Amino acid sequence: MTLARGMLVAVGGLPGPARPALEAGDTEPMDLNGVRAQLVSADHETGKWTAATFDGHVVAVDSQYLREMDGEELADYDFVLGPASDLDLVGRSLAECLDARGYAVVKLFVSADDAADMLSAAAQLEDEGHFERLAVEFERGYLGRDGSAKTLLLDPSDESAPGYVRDSPLRVMDINVGSISDMLAPHTRDSLGFGIYSRTSMLLTRPLADGDDDRYAPAEVDDGDAEGYFHTMYRKKLALLQFVGPAEGTLTLFPLTSGGPEVTLRAEPHTLVLVSAAHFEYEHKMATDSLTLTSFFLSEPAVFSIDTVEADPELLLKSLSSGPAPPLGEKVAIQAMYCRYGGHSDGPDKFWTGICRAGADGVTEIPELRWDNTPYYDPDMEFGGAYCKHGCFGIPGVDLFDSKFFEISQAEAKCMDPVQRQVLEVSYMSLLELGYDKTSLARKSQNIGHFVGIDKDDWMCMGAAGSITLEGVHSAAGAANAITANRFSYTFNLKGTSMTIDTACSSSLVCIHVSKLHLRYKDNEPMPASVVHGINLMLFPGPFIGCCAAGMLSHNGRCFTFDKSADGYCRGELSGSLGFKLDQRFDNGESMYALLSGSYSNQDGRSATMTAPNGPAQEKCIQGVLREAKISAADIDCFECHGTGTALGDPIEVGSFRKAMSGVERRQPVVISSSKSAIAHGEGGAGLAGFFKCVAQVSHSEGAAGLHLRDRNPHLDVEGFPVQMLTEAVTMANDSAYSGVSSFGFGGTNAHGHAWGKNVYTSRGAVRQARDVNKTFERKLMSAPPAEITMNGDDVAEWDTTGIDPRAEPDSRWKISLEDDGVAAWEQDEALEDFGEEFFLQGDHNGWEPEALEASESVQGLWTGTVSLGSSGEALFQILCDGDHDKAAAVHHEGRQDRGAEQGGAGHVLVHRGRAGRALPGGVLPAGQLRFGHLVQARGLTRGGVSDG
């Protein structure tokens, strides 16, 4: 017997254990009798062959103990893929096998150690919470019929993958899948009719165990997910399933053509099965604790070219933005804004003018209308007073209140905390902008939520100190923080969730996060809208004295954010509110300012001290928002820092921000600032004030400058990090932008929120883009939200879409309508070319005189006539449309036709079986399929023959 490289052999007759080959990692001798292997190389001096065994070992065996295996020994496999296989030959044969019967079983060479390592890595991934359940609607496509499992889509080579995954055999298996794709690619177009364009990442699948139904709830689906899945399933041409084991399962193939037999295969460990999506659907039953690796080979995606754009350029450009697209999924829109911030910023326009255009500083000395600060001012801290005499008192006349409008008696109003008064006034402005007024709400209540972030209780403390008198039946409700949010809901007949939240400085940003969660929770009565309020009033000197005693306030009376002189923060007074609604679309500023792209809240846990900031927790908070919004750090244009201006807090925040934002390539630096340098630190209301500024920035596509930055704090770690600390306003690079804000409570509760918006205030975008309507249309089409998918069950063949239908034929034409809100509606263009209304037949059989064809009564677009063959058995004829010789169409024959004349269909010349001289009934293609300007020659043959014309 002649042995050759690549031959599959069986080992037998060895008198004892054999040692592994020198290049193998194994050292112990092993019994090789009965082992199957592939020959890799020969050592002619020793007469031994180096062989790779099916179970992944490399051994050296004398040729006398080797024999070639026959077909029966390999009957379980169609192919054996080993290190010495001819990849081109295997690829070509594999494609032919898939074409002939629709599937192929391939034996792989995998060692027991590698299999154990893969199972161990998968178990660790599951323990760390990486596995999840697919949406029920997607399980059939990814897992097969009745598929239900816990899954993980994984790229083992990606830097974000855990180190133990990158170092495991899972990475090798993923590379092998890519090699199989490369091996098949040159042959699939000829054999299977498609080219392999790409492959999906590896899907790890494990069966659900007892109790996993509760642990792994099916994922929810939004339009973006559904559209991506819809198109992936139609691009899926081959499914590759690799069975890692350790136990064996079954794979049942169901033919897609009627009458074909079902095929049941063993899901044997260390084998893979390739299944043609055009031939079979499958059902995979996994054994307990088994692992399967799945990847799909995809055909090329559809490519479109735009011919003509018919639109009003002004309307088209009005709503177009360059820059990052809005966040995916269900959107939370900011539809109302109102504020009373420092520098007499009464309303969002005045706030933006002051903070961005004018660089206004709202900090003043403590006004005497609040209290006489002279007895408390103690610059040297000799008698326990306050060394700080500055603050941002942003609400003049805080004692004034229109109790009659809110239907509150004077007696009750007298006991009411001014905080409650401000919440009623400022939150109502947002409620009104949301579209709800006091009169209509009195008639019909709404399930609108109200959330207030606050962390001080000056009014109660003033009562306890004897500065004010709180007596009577209204005193308890008038001074309780819990009533702050509830009073607003009571006054305006709102029945949604209503709560006051105190997490110190992060209170109001936590409120935004909680509000979002309630808006998206629809298991009970949905909330149509919510109002979030952030407030801080400075009513008496007690907090100044306490903060100075702790050394928390700035000695120079400002927030010197990022500056070398930062030594504490400056207290600020503010009242601001935002109105939120769920909305699937961004309407270009007509009824909304921006979108809440994401929010997150967490806790420091056990840090250095309870009040010390925690960088890793802050970083995790930022990353949580990026994951929710499904955006990269490179999409962030502007960042609003917590930025209190403390020697410890600013460097920790910038460090955590840098870690969260690094690792991606940026085209321009991210700009950072903090509103606290202008309106001071609003404590419980500061988080919403920062987010308020983010909304203003993205809706103008501008970054507002910070103040008081002269000499950068040397402890800020920004070397090599593309960041710009703003000392003057800048315009964004694009017309849409993301801007985020962080807020950190001194007790350790962190919050982060991101706004997405586009320039709806200035004309920069429209001017820049008014050059090419077609390119403008293309950009707008690219930024359109996902199509709406109607998921009729788990079979994608039954789904409908408002977008491009993946079932459409190549070269199909489509009409695309773009609404002002950016939504695209796709409609296949089925309009046919106008060929006329009447058709005539002329040829050498009638002296080229047009004869009218007869329209069919049962088949639309079918016209019939008769051609008589001459003695030669041939006839030359044409079809005229509307009797016009310039519209001459030839009837053409597509393939042979051996049916009778009355059996013919569109696309064929109908030929009567007969000899020359017999009548030849003729059929004409529907008008849309005619071909003009050609002559057709029909030749009559002997009985039983068919036309070849």
C-alpha cells in the first residue's frame, strides 16, 4: 500500500504504547491501536509517519502499522478536515455536496483538553452573566425550529472579550470558521448560486437548565433589532453548527420543498454540520450542559443607487443633520423646559444667552433681602462662623407667590416652604408646554409622573431654630420634603408616580433616570408624560456655616472648576424643570428640544471614606449610558462635568471620564465645561441644571464655555487625551451631537445622563448642506429610523416591513418617501412602461398588414393571434403597439416548450405540434415584458417537435 500525505488511516498491530511526535505537547506514551488519523509528513530515514489523530494528538507511527481506511469506516462523515487536508479540493467538493443534497457533515480534529477548555470558558462566561436569552421572535432563525437556549454572540478575537476567552480554544475555533468560509467562497457562486460576502460572529449556545426560564427572560425587540434580524435571515445562505459536546444530541433537517425526506443526523462532539438555507430548516436538540458554536455565511447586502430625487429642497434640508444618528430603540423626548437659574436666567433662552453668549457670572454676595450676613461672616474662622460670603441667588423675590392661581388659601400658603412654591410655578410651566393645562386636568386627570430632586430642608430648620413660626393644620405638610412633589400632583390632578428624591448632589439627575424607567414601564397603566424638577433654595445661613466648618466651600467665593486655585465649591440657588414623553421620532424641534439618549445610576460602595469620590464607579456609570444608547465614546461631542471645583473631586472625575472615553479614535477633541462656574453648585438641583445645559448645547450644536479657568489644575490627568476645556464657546463639528453630564452625591450615589439633539436654532446646517439635493437625500436616508416590522409569528417569510423588503428581486426599483421627521417609507415601483392599449400582428404570413390581436378575458395582459406557416415551415412576424411601427415588439422564446399550444404561458412562443402548413397559434407577453425592434422567426418541425424560435 502506498501512503501519502493527507490520507486517512487507522493504526493497528502496535506491540505496545507509542510515544508522541517530538513537536507534540504530549509526553506520555499512549496506546494507538484502533486510533484514526490523518498522515501529515513522512520521515524516510526512520520509515515513520507523523500523523494527527482524530482526537487531536500528534504521533509518529511506523508505516507497517498503518492502513488506509475505507468508506464504511468513515460513513458517518462526508468530509474529514485535518491539518493536511487540501483546502481547495475540500472547498470545491464541499460546495458540490451542499448543492447536491443541501447539507454536509464534517469531522474536526479536536483534543479532549481543548474541548474541556472551551466548556470551562463558556461556563465562566455564564457565571459572569454574559449569556442571555434571544427574543422569542428570533429564536427560530438562530436556533432552529422550537429553539430555546441561552446564548452569547461572541468575537473571541475582540479586545473587549475577556482574556480567558482570547486565550482559549474558542478563538482557534472562530478562526477555523473563518477559514471554512474562505475555503468555500471561491466555489459557492458556481455551485450554489451565491457568493459568501461575510459571516456572523460566533454564537455560543447552551441548553436551558431547570430554573433558567426565570433567570433568562426573552429579550425585548425594537424596530432596529427586528429589521437587522429580518435582513440577516434572508442573507443567510449557510448555517454552520459545530458541536463541542460533551454529550451527543440530534439535528433534524426539514426539507423546504414538498415531498423531500427529513434527515436526522447525530450532533456528535467534534463534528460540524453545514446546512444550506435554501434546502433545509433544522431542529437541534442539545444534550444537557452541551455547547454548540453557530455561525451563518451571508450573501452580499443589497446595494442601491438613487436615480431621481423629487422634493422641496428647503423642506428636505430643514430637518437634515450631519453627525451622529439619534439613539436606537424607544426614545424619551424632552418636550418642555423651564428654569430660574443664576444671572436672572428666567427661561431656557435667557439661560443660554447668559451662559453661552455673554459668559455671565451669576454669583453675588449674599443679598441682605435674604439675611444680614455680617454677624456670620468669619473669614479667619475664629468664632465658628462662615468664611464664605458669596453665592448664586438665582431667584429674586423667592418669597412671592400667587396662591390664588393654585387655589391655595393664604393661611396654607403662609406655612408652605418656598421650595414647594417654586416647584408649583416652575413645574407648571413645563406641564403647560407638554400640552396639559390646569383647566383640562381638573376635568380629566392624567397619569403623569412628577419627580423632584432636592437635598436641603432650610424651611424646616428655620422653624426649628425659631426664625419662622410654623403652626396650625398646614404646618406639617408645608414643611415636609415628601410633600414637595406630591403637592404638585395633587394641585393638578396628576395620578402618575410622584416622589421626592434625595441622594445629595445627584438627586435631580437620579430623578431623570427614575422618570425614564417609569415612562418605559408599561405593564400597568402607562405614563404618557413626566415632569422632573431640580431645586435648591438658600433661605438661611445654617448650611453656609456647616459647609465652612467642613472646609467644603471656596474661600474665594466661586467654583473654580479645573483651575489650579480650586479649593471648594460655591453654593447656588436654582429651580428648573423638564418635561418628558416617549416618542419614536425626533420632530426637528417643532415640539421637542432633544432626546434623552440614556441615563444610569450607581453607588460607590465602600470607598476610601463615605464622602470620597470613587473613580471606577463614576467610570462604570458613564459606560452604562453608552451601552444603553448603543453609541461609542467617539460619538460624544461635549461633556458637562460635575465640576464642583474641589481639589479632590475634579481630578477624580476627569480621570474616570478619561478612562471611559479613551480607547477610540476621535476626529476632534471632546470639549468639557461645567455650568457650576457660572451658576454655582445647585446641590440637589445641580444634576438637572447640568442636563438642562446639555439639552441647550445639542439643540444649538454648540459648547458653552466655563468661567474662571486661568491655570489648569496640574492634578488633572489629560496628557495625550484629546480634550478641550472650554474658556469660550465653540460650535460643534456637525449639526447633531451627544452631550452628557455626571452628577455625584457626596454619599456615593452617582448618576449620568446623555442628551442627543440637532441644531434646530441656527441656520448653519441648512446653509452648509444646500449644495446637492441628492447627497442631502442620501444622508437623510442613512439617518432614518429603522423600518417598522410587523412580526407575524417566528417565520420571517410571513413578516412585513415598511422598509426595503429583503425578498425583493435583484434589479427591482423602489420609491422612497421621506417624511419631515426622517422616517423612510419604501414601496416597490411596479409601474410598467406604457406600451399602448391595442396590439397588432404583422408578418410574411399576412403580407405585413397589421391584424388586431384578441385580448384574453381571463388573463390580464395576454393577447393572442394566429400565424400560418408556409411550405418552408417558417414564419417571420412582429407585434405592433397601437399600430405604431416605431413600437415593434418581438415575441421571443425563453427555453424549450413541448406542451400543446393551449398549455403555453407568458414568455414562450406557443407552437402547435404539426407539420408545415398547419396553423400556429401565437401568444404575446404581457405588455410590460415586450421587447421592441426585433424580428422573430418561428420554425415548424416534425410531429412531436417544438419551436426553437
